[in-house]
Amino acid sequence: MDCIKCKAKTCRTAVACKAGKFDENQVLTEYTRTENQEIVQAAAKLVDNGRAGTLSRLQEIVEFANEMNYGKIGLAYCYGMENEAMLITNILRNKNLKVVPVSCTAGGLSQKEVNAKSQIENVSCNPISQALQLNHEKVDLTLSMGLCLGHDILFNRYIQSDVTTLVVKDRVHNHSPLKELKTK
Ligand code: SF4
């Protein structure tokens, strides 16, 4: 499947194309599951009836968390963004959400302990401890905030809660990867 090259775009008119090799009946069955319906319906409330474009990502997270009755929100943040993480935590707490902020340095492991090819004694990002701590805290939803590429992959392997990305790290483009397109 190459949706970019496709000229027909029949899927945009709610008609499946022959390139799709998944079982449509299985997909429909998955959508009937209660846990998936909860997510779909809460997400729809953020954008349906003309609301699309009216809420920032953070405002969407607050509404989504309330709609889902989440008890605890995890904030898995990069230690380099600690000031911003503190501000985000305060905003969410002021909206009566319980927040568990956990730094990527949780556990205090050195780089040589984490990376078998490193001799560096300095503290390392430690996405596995970060995820295990949030699992221990039994958070309902985790916000991923500025985790390094690769560390975010490991974090997602170990975290047990649902995860949504609040900030994607891009050191060159002020954490906005689409800015790369303006340089082409
Ligand atoms: S019609 Fe098929 S190939 Fe074309 S954009 Fe839609 S899913 Fe992709």
C-alpha cells in the first residue's frame, strides 16, 4: 500500500480499496469492544460538532481525562524540560487532575550501567525505570514529554498505561519536527 501515490483515494469517501489486506470484519469487531468505544467516543467529543481546531493539545488532554474519568495522569518527561514539566503539572493539577511527574533520570543509573558500550559515569536517561515507576503508580494515562528518540521506544515497550505524546523531542526545530519542511 502506498497511500501517497494513490490517485483514487476511495477510502476518503468511506469505500475500502483492494490494497487493504486486513480483515474488515475483525476491525469492526474490535471497535465494538467497550474499552475501544470509550476512547473513540471521548476522542470524538474533542472534535465533533465544529470543535476541531478550538482546543490546544493540553486543553484536549484535560477534557479527555475528565471524559474518561482518569484518576491519575503520569507525566514522563525529559529532565531537560523540567521547568516546562513543572508548568504542565501545575496546569493539570489546577484542573483537579492528579499528576505523577517522573523524570527520565529516575533510578540514577549512569550511562555505563545502561549502555554496554559506554564508559561515561554521568547519569543516563533511563526510560525503563521511568516506565516501571509509572506502572507502580498505576497511572491511567501517561503523557510522553520530550523523550529522546530510542528512549521513547523503550519507554513505550515497558509502560503499561495508555500513552499519548504531549511533546516530541526535536533539538534542532524547537520540538516541532514539521519545521524541517520549511528548510527544504
Ligand atoms: S484508497 Fe487505498 S491506497 Fe488509496 S489512499 Fe485510500 S487506503 Fe491508501
